[in-house]
Amino acid sequence: MFGNKSKKDSQIPSQRKQNAAVHPQSEAKPTPPPVNETEHDDDEPANYISAGTVIEGNIVSSEDLQIDGTVKGDIQTSSKLILGEDSIIEGNIMAEEAEVSGRITGTVQAKGLLAIMKTCVIDGDIVTKSLNVESGSSFNGRCKVGASAERRSSSEIGGTTSTPKNVSPATAVLTSHSAAAKS
């Protein structure tokens, strides 16, 4: 009992420290840092609302947003908005740029490019700096395209502004489409 001291117990404290430095005890490996959930592939939007999902209320986002479901409310993003073929939007849209393929009832405003795909149906006004319209899409409303549209405030969108004289909304879209096709 008293005579059986282990070698470790008979060492003086300074020797114990040296041995600990030379022969470290098994240490727990550091855990990897947590994955940052806000990082995402550049090809995929940061926010996604899938088909079959219904949201009643406004959406505000600073990241890219893709919607394949239904939104009954306004959508605002300071980034890109993608509306899939099955999307249904009942509200106004304000985005940096947008690619729309679904059904929209409301005003669509894009600071940059608004791409209206062939499966898209818009019942409402369009205000954008640049417009690309695919054949087969449907639009019923007023359209303002160009640099002056960028300055137009959101309060004017649904207000009393008028369509340019001698230009019907359909002609405005076709004119913009023709200009985009030539580029």
C-alpha cells in the first residue's frame, strides 16, 4: 500500500509538467465550426417557397427568392425574384430583378431586368428599367419601361398615371419585346 508508489506519483511537479508536454494525454479533437446556413450555392436562391405552400401575408427579403407556391400578399426583395410556372401571386411585387413564369394579379416593379417567360400571366401594371417578354406570355395592364420607370415611386404604380399617348399597353410590350429581340 505505502511501498507501491507508481513512477508517476514519485515524480516532482516539474517533471510531471515535462512529461505532460512530451506525452500529451488524448485530447478531444476540436469540433468543426458550424455550417453557416446563410451561405448557399450561387445557382440556388437563398429562400425557397415550394409548390403546394400557401403564404398569406407580405414577404420581405434581402436575398434571392424563388416561389413555386402561392402568396396572397406583397413581395419585396432587394435581390432577384424567380416565380416558377406553378406560382400564384395575389399582390404587388417589387424586386431588383425578376424572372416570372407563373400567374400574377398585381403590379410588378423591377429596378433592373424583368423577364416575362412564356407561361406567365400578368393582370396588373409593369414598371421596369428593362423588359424581356417571351412569346406565349399574357399581360393585361399598363407598362412603363426605361430609365424613367426606375424613378417612378411605388405610390404612383397603382395611382393615376397614364399610358403614353397613342400607345396601347399591348403595343408598349411588343415594342419593348422587339427591341429586346434585336439586341
